[in-house]
Amino acid sequence: MKGNFLPITREEMKERGWDQVDFVYVSGDAYVDHPSFGHAIITRLLESRGYRVGIIAQPDWRKSESVQVFGEPRLGFLVSAGNMDSMVNHYSVSKKRRKTDAYTPGGEMGKRPDYACVVYGNLIRQTYKKTPIILGGIEASLRRMAHYDYWSDKLKRSVLLDSGADVISYGMGEHSIIELAEALDAGIPVEDITYIAGTVVKAKSLDSIYDAEILPSFEDLKADKMNYARSFYTQYLNTDAFNGKRLVEPYSEHLYVVQNPPATPLTQMEMDDVYSLPYQRTYHPSYEAKGGVPAIKEIKFSLISNRGCFGGCSFCALTFHQGRIVQVRSHESLIEEAKEITKDKDFKGYIHDVGGPTANFRHPSCKKQMEHGVCKTRQCLFPSPCKNLDADHRDYVSLLRKLRDIAKVKKVFIRSGIRFDYLLADKKQEFLRELCEYHVSGQLKVAPEHVAGPVLSLMGKPEHKVYEEFTRQFYKMNEKIGKEQYLVPYLMSSHPGSTLKEAVELAEYCRDLGYMPEQVQDFYPTPSTLSTCMYYTGVDPRTMQKVYVPKSPHEKAMQRALIQYRNPELYDLVIEALHKAGRSDLIGFGPKCLVRPRQMRGSGNDKKAGRKEPKKGSKGSNGQKRQNNSEHRGRVEGKNKKKSIRNVHSKKNRK
């Protein structure tokens, strides 16, 4: 047995004196015993309740014996694709195969199958005909009902049906997995465990289901995309534990998928208990020979402070997975974990992050939510902050101060992302000062995403003037405290609602800012987001109004190119896009022009693009790399030497 890790082989099971495990957890990720990994939380939680759990990480899905490591478990199999949807893990938005997998030893790609939940479920079912199979994790959670699948470009059935599983535990899963385990341990047949909140089950009839809302059938969804838009929005309105209804999706007269209401949010005490379990906080030693698991680098010295998000961005799946009610850990729990981090031999004095989905959310957005839930048809921050919003950063500021005071801690960073409209809603400005003075290292990455009003509205993001006000206050605060620090904006191309007109508007913003991202985040239609529903149906499900959707690869390439208009390799695309958008006025030599005319030839890269070399002293470009939740870096070139991103916003905001 390797240290205090849970067993991954039959030999390790025997070393513990076990003849059989209660549960086998099959994961698409390598085994990392850290609370940033779903498999670590669920297995440690079950262990704390007295259950014996074995882990099969990244089994060879081509061989049935790969899921027979521990034999048949006493209670059932738990199956997860991993911390990411397997298709997002494998493919970029252009559907090109990624070269590395951060959740696999050595970063090796190809250790999990496409549609991993379906493949693993069927692999287990081929061998163990009647053993209960429970799906969990992000892939199962977001594919729990009929969903649009971007990679096959079609509507797919609930993953529960295609996987051969018995139950889906959706959301974060701590409450539902314990209830499922207790029910199975009590001898209740899995087909009779149909009542647990936070689960999705199958039913042969609706005789015993008396309080559900019936969604359109799968056949109706396939027949008319408008049916899917309405069905999706009904699901979207029922993601809250306090007011969410039971939903039924018919597949035939004798087959129904039943989604029970979401599980209740964890209390602070429950959150503390989950994060105090005996994690080893690293990957299994058997991976050392391959250099370990790359994903650990980003989270090893980070603290998870909260979960849930009331930000409500349309392109984000958090509403469906974690819900809109913010749940937090106590200061004591976080300080205790931070002290443990400082004992690690590799700790250099830097806590990399204290946050979650949104770092500066440390309590529910208003006082009524933990009793009545969130408002179904109203957002907390969009289109403007609700009058009942409790915008108060005092608890977060207090926590950060305590963490900074811990011995051996030199610096505490915030990398999870700041919701700038929420920050502005807090009139005290105490957090803004603390942020600038102690928690930024030269650059702060923020996500305005776009500048055009129609696109921001569909994204569920605040008006651009809100971001402009934030930049003004950010630079004013840095001037006040005597620091030079800069904002790096994340931008998204080709989101539903973005025509070439809006793409040009975004390009002009980059021009005025002196900011040129090397890589742009193209909108990625992942399962169970409002934006993906718009992409598939061509309507906003909230209003059923038509939405323009850029779908052709060529148009998406043009929208991307406009934001990166200084890249010589993209010159032809930029010229084409400007002509199609009716903005030929941006081709020329004036200060507002994006590119020069084609006939002006130069040398080197500019010759290839049909452009002259820039004059000495002309403004260069800066870059930003963005891919999923990886590291992002920016740079600015100018006057024959490289600079940091200090030019960004400098003209507009140092007033």
C-alpha cells in the first residue's frame, strides 16, 4: 500500500485486510488525492462514513479486465469522466485534437475515451450485468438530460440511457452520494432508489411521480429546435434546491428520465468537514516515473474558498452544476489548510489563489437565498445589480489578512477571477485597495469578454461602461498607493449575437487600448449553457427571440482575425472581414486604420501580409494566451524592445 492513498490495485486492497470493496470508483483522470479533484472528495467522503473504496484511474477502455481490478464491489461502481468533460479535454473549439492532457501522468494524451461516461458505463455493464452503476462528475452532470453535443453536431439523449448506468449524481454530489450509499447498504434495490435530491433516474411509468413538470419528449426535441429551447429554459429555471421542481423527460411510453430537484447547498460546517478529510494533497506515487500529473502544479498551493456562483454568465455551466447559491468555508478551515501547505517541501512562500468560481463571492448574494433560494427569472448582477444585492467584501478582506499573517507566507495571490461589477457595487472600496496593494503581481486578469452591447446582453455580462469605470478606479487606486499594475482583459470572439460589425467594434477597442492578444478565446459550445442553447437553436431561450449565430469556420476565423489584426499571417482574413462588414474605412494609413492597403508592399513578415514595415517608434502589439483554465501571459512590443503589458489602458485610464 502506497502511504495513505486509497487502494488502486487488488494487492493494495489485500494489504488493508479487505476481501472486497464496497465501491469501485472509475475515473477518467489519474488518481490525485487533492480536494480540487472530484474523485478525491467523493472517495474520501465515503471512506469517512466507513465504506471501503478502491480506485481504478484511467482504465484501458478496450479491455474489460481493466474494470475488474477489485472484482465485483459490494454496493456499486461510481463512474466519472474526470474534472473536465472528456470532449473538452480532447478537442479544441476548432475540433482539433489536443496534444496534451494535464490530468494524465506526464501530460500524455489518449488515456481516456471520447464520451468517457458512456464508454466506461458500457464497459462495466458488459461484465457486471446487475451491479449498480452511478455516474457523477461534470460530464454526467451537464449531460444528465437531452443535450446538444457540439462535437457530433446533434442532439443526444441523457447520458444515463446511453451509458447503461442506473443513477446520475449531478452537481457537486456530497449529499446525494452519501444518501445513495446508505440506501444501497440498507439493501434497497437500485431501481427503487428514485427519490434522492441531486439525482437523475429512469422510470418505466409515471404512476408514482405526481409532482413533476413534464418536458417535451426526446422525439419532440429532435423534431423542433424551439421545443428544445423551451425545454432547456425550463431546466435552467429549476436549478435551485429550494424552488426547483422535479422534471421528467419522456423517451417512450415505457421510458422516462426523471431529474429530482437539486441537493441542498452545503453548510459552512459541511464544507469545512469535506476539506478536512485526510487528503494526501498530491498524485499517487506510481505516477512519479512519468513526471507526475501536470494539473497538480496549478492547484497544489491554492485554497478553495467557495463554490457556487450568482454571476450568471450565459456561456458558463456553473448554474447547472454548482448552482447560484454561494457556499463558503470558515476562516479557521482555510487557515488550517494554509498552514499545512506551508509545511510542503516545495512551498516557496506563495499561495497561488484563494477563491473558487468567482474569487470575491464569499456569501450568498442576498439574505433570503438560504431559506427561499434564488430568484427564478431574475439575475443578481445582470443587467444591473439587484437592489437587494449584499455587496460586501469585509469577510473576504478579513480572510486575506489572516492568510497574509501566517508564518512562511510571503504573498497571497488571487487568480480565480474577480467579478468587477460586484466589486464596484461595494462602495467602501476597501477590497479594491487590498487587492491592488497585496494580491496582484503586476497584472490582474479580468473578463469583460466583449464591448458590444448586443453581445454583452446575450452573454449576461454588464455594459461596457461598467468595465471602463472599473479600469478607471483600478488605475486611480494604483496611483494612490504608488504602484504600477495593469489589467489584462479576456476577450471572446464568435459568441452568439456577434456579427462582423460587433467583431470590428471589438477590434477597434483593442486598437484604442494598444492591446493585441496573441490568442483569442473563441466561443466553445459546451453542454448545458444558455449560450450553447442559442448556438444550437438560433434563439435566446429566455425570450425566444432570434439570435445571429456565427457558425461557419471561415466567419469565426474572420472574427478571431479582427481582434488579432496586427498579425501579418491574418492580413487577408482581416481585409476580407472589413470589406464584408462595410468598414473599408479602416484600411489605410490614418491613426484609426487597422491595416494598410494591399498594394503597399514591404519585406519580411509585412511583405507576406502585403504591408510595409512599421516606422521606428510605432506602437507594437501585446499578447495574451488563453486556453480553458490554463496559465495566461501577455506581452507588449514597441520601440525596438520588449515591454511588459504596461501600455494597456495607459492612454485611456491615467487621467
